[in-house]
Amino acid sequence: MSYTPSAEYFTGTLAATDPDIAAALFAETERQRDGVELIASENLVSRATLEALGSPMVNKTVEGYPGARYYGGAEHADRVETLAIERAKELFGAGYANVQPHSGSQANLAVFLAFLRPGDSVLSMDLAAGGHLSHGAGANISGKWLNIVHYGVDEAGFLDYEEMRRSAEESRPKLIIAGGSAYPRAVDFAAFRDAADAVGAALLVDMAHWAGLVAGGVHPDPLPYADVVTATTYKNLRGVRGGLILAARADLARRLDAAVFPGVQGSVILNAVAAKAVCLLEALQPEFRDYAHAVLANARAMAAALVERGIAVLTGGTDTPLLLVDLRPLGVTGVAASDVLEAAHLTANKNGVPGDTEPPQVTSGLRFGASAGTARGLGEADFALIGNLVADVLLAMASGDAEVAVGRARSAVADLVARYPIYR
Ligand SMILES: *Cc1c(COP(=O)(O)O)cnc(C)c1O
């Protein structure tokens, strides 16, 4: 039996091979073009990143690390991964970087494997206060295999450092985690370092949501304080979906590398590592500092516009790309608000707020982020406008009929995004 690939196998387009998937991909690009993306965990990658992701590097399988692979033919793969590592170290002033984690959760899991044994205690931010699933939620492996203790936030939404310190002293964790998914303020890394030192714990800072601000110099740098820092590359860092592990010093390199491979992962997703290298190079350019400054200014402009309109923004503002709105004073749920905003092409996600009594599918809050809008060029006046459009819709919902407000917001969004084209 012999096999000859069809003429199209190496040359046929997606549209010719699989029109259904091609149509869905095309429609998704249009959706991104026609709306304002306010989901805090999203961004818009460069054309160069898309190209890196779609190359035949996807065919190459390697395990291990550059110079010490388990498969041959790894010369170019090594070049890609080495460049990604060097760029990550340069960008964050790190002595150690691992660019292999398939996601932020995988990066955290590897850190747990490196530092902990099943049953060990970990102190992290409560999911309900803005923490992340991978920091010990009951349904996550971290919550099932570790003894998780949480700290939370006060009534205004600010991290409760006294509670954090008290919990550390009571539970004497092996690891303390700082950072979350829906906490809008800068974290006091020195307070966490103190608490960790007082009880002999290691400190992990998870900067998934503000890694780009750290890279751009507009957010305090966790590396001098943390034993290990994890990040995602696809949120505020404006790159491919994936994770990173960093440390100021190289002394944990063997332990952390072994925890990623063979600890929690097998072969490397090399096209993703190539794309990470691209995003890290982009983040090393002076232009990225402007981007980071603009993200923060834009998030603050949107928060200020909402506050001005009487919307309950937790903590009254933000030090990060994200902001969290408490909808309880309006009598509107997170799910209803995100559905109605979606109809106006303003995409955000429902999110629990501290003390929320609604289930996770409903919630009483909304989370917004400025990373993606800023990537297409929107400025402070645009984000103030967006804040006002969101306020128009939410206030109309609270008074019972949002139809007119949604119609007006949708046409204002259409005018706005027409001025900021993407993927031309
Ligand atoms: C988004 C996020 C992650 C990673 O999520 P993945 O979906 O696994 O990439 C990890 N930690 C925090 C705090 C996050 O916000």
C-alpha cells in the first residue's frame, strides 16, 4: 500500500479544506474588529505573533531544555527557546526564566510541585475576593491536594494585610501567593515578603494580569521580593496564550525546570514559544513603555468616568489594567449586564464581587480591562466615552428598560472602532 499526499495537502488553504472552520475564524476576526474588547484577560497580538504561531515549527517535537533535548533535529528549536529565555530575562531583569508553561495555571502547578508536597499549607487570595482558580479553588488540583488558607479584602475592596499576616502566623504555610485575577490594586510586595519571612514560607507572586505594566515600568516590580514569579503572556503582555516562570536569582533553576518538565508537562509547544519570543521582543521596544503607560491611564480614565456617573467601582479606581464594578446597588446581575453590554458590542465578563451571594454563573459584578482596547490605539478620551456608554446601559437597566441606551451605545461603538482598524 503506498500513499501519495493530495496536491492540496501542502498547498490548500483553510477556506478550501475546511470552509466551516474558516468561516468561524473569519467571523471571529470581524467580531474583534467591530466591538470594544473589555475582557481583562484578552489582548490583540501582532501580525508577527500570528505568523510565528502558524509556522511549520508546530511540527517539531522536543522535550527537555536547549542543549539537552531528548530528540534530534533541535538546532532551530533551541535557537527559538534560547532567544525567548534571554528576552524574558532581559525584559524582567530576571536571573531565571522558563518559557515552556502551556498556561498560567500550568506555571503555578509547576511552582507548587517545586515547593510543596500534598497536604502542605498555602495561603492565597480568596477566589471571591479576586483570587484565581489555580490558587486553591476547591475544584482545582491545588484545592484538592493542598491545604488552602485564604486572605480576603475589606469592605471597600482593598486587600486586608492584617488578615493576611494573621492567617500566615496561624496557618504557617509553606507558600504564600500574592496576586489575583480580579484585584484592581497594586499589591504591597514588601508586606508579603515580611509575612513569608516571619513564618518561613516561600513567596510566589502571580502577575498574570499586570506583567506588561511591570515590563513597561509603570507597576512595582515583584521580582526583588518574590522567590518565584509566574505570569501569562497573553493578557497584559500582549502576546500568545501561555505562561512564564521567572525568578530574580538562578539558584532555583534546576528545581523549577524539573517541575515544568518532566514534572507537569511533556513536549514543548514550540510555535507558542516562538510567539512568546516575538511578544517579549516587542515588549523590549521603547514603544511598549508607551503602551503600558497608556493601558494604565486608560483603565483609570474608564474608572473615573464610571465613578463620576455614580457606578460602584471597587476601591474607587485601579493601579492595574483591570477594574471591578459592584452591580448590587443597581439591582442588576453580572450575567444580565454582560449580556446587555454584549448587544452594544462592549464585551466584558461577569465577575463575583467580595461578599457576593449570587452563584458564579450569575454574579453581582463586572470586570473590565484596558489592555486590548489600548492595543488598537484607543486613548483616555475614548475610554472615558466607553465608561459613559457602560454607565448609560447599566443605569438604563437599573431603571428597567435598556433598549434605547443599548442602541445608542452600539452606534457610538461602531463610530469609535471604525477609527481604530485591526488586522487590515
Ligand atoms: C489568568 C490567570 C492565570 C492563568 O490562567 P490560564 O488560563 O491557565 O492561562 C493564572 N493566575 C492568575 C492570577 C490569572 O489571572
